[in-house]
Amino acid sequence: MTVRRDDDLNRAAVWHDFVLAAHLLEAALERQSQRDGNISHGHFKLLVLLSAAENQTLGLKALADMLRFSPSRVSHTLNVLERQGLVTRSRVPTGRRAYEATLTPQGRLLVVRVLRAQRTEIRDALFDSLGPADTAALGKISARVIEALDQAGT
């Protein structure tokens, strides 16, 4: 009898642990973003992308592609962030219908504050528990997961 890959108990156990770990990490980031920035982690991810971009500005299509969000979800998120004074939205100078988002000074301050707390409470605690070899392995595995999901179109 041939064992199907989805019946392999080792793979099933690893999958279970991976899904739970991803959930617990996302939940910890959500709690921390809400507490230290009064912002959802989903919205905060968009701010982090803008903070790392040249001139802290990205096109809406680029944001949607990076986050795997629909254009309407990006637009809705930007509406919320604009009302909070964290981003501005404007037409792309060279595009007819294209728009871009820019992080405001208030948005930059929020990103710095939340990332500082995130680093000390979540990131450093995670990496300290792993050690250098496991951290390197996690980096390689994460890159493979991203690549596999990109190829799958998810």
C-alpha cells in the first residue's frame, strides 16, 4: 500500500504546528499593534511597506501585489489610514489613472513606536529562543514558503 503525502503523519504534524505557530505569531502581532499603535496589524503592514520604500511612497498596485490584497482592500485600508492622518494618497505624476500612497510624518512616528515594541517583545524573544543556526534555517524556510506561495498564485 502506498502512503499518500497527505496521509503522512509526520507531514500532518508539522503542518499542524506550522499553522498554529503562524496563527500565534499573527495574534501576538495583532495584540501588540493594537496596544502600542491603536492600529490593526493588517493596516500596520501597509505602513511598514511604505516606511521602507523610496520616499516612503508606493503605488497602490504595488501595495496590493506585495500584500496579496485586492485593489479594493488596499483602497479601503488607505481610506482608514488617511482619516487617521497616517498616509496621503495622490495621483502618480506620470500615470493617468494610477495613484500612490505616501507615509506622513505622523505615520512614520507610529511605525517607529510599534516596531520598537515589536522588536523587543516578539522578534527578539523569538530569535533568542531559536539561536543562530535555527534563525538561519527559519530564514531559508520562510523564503521557500514565500516562493512556493508566489508560484501557486496565493
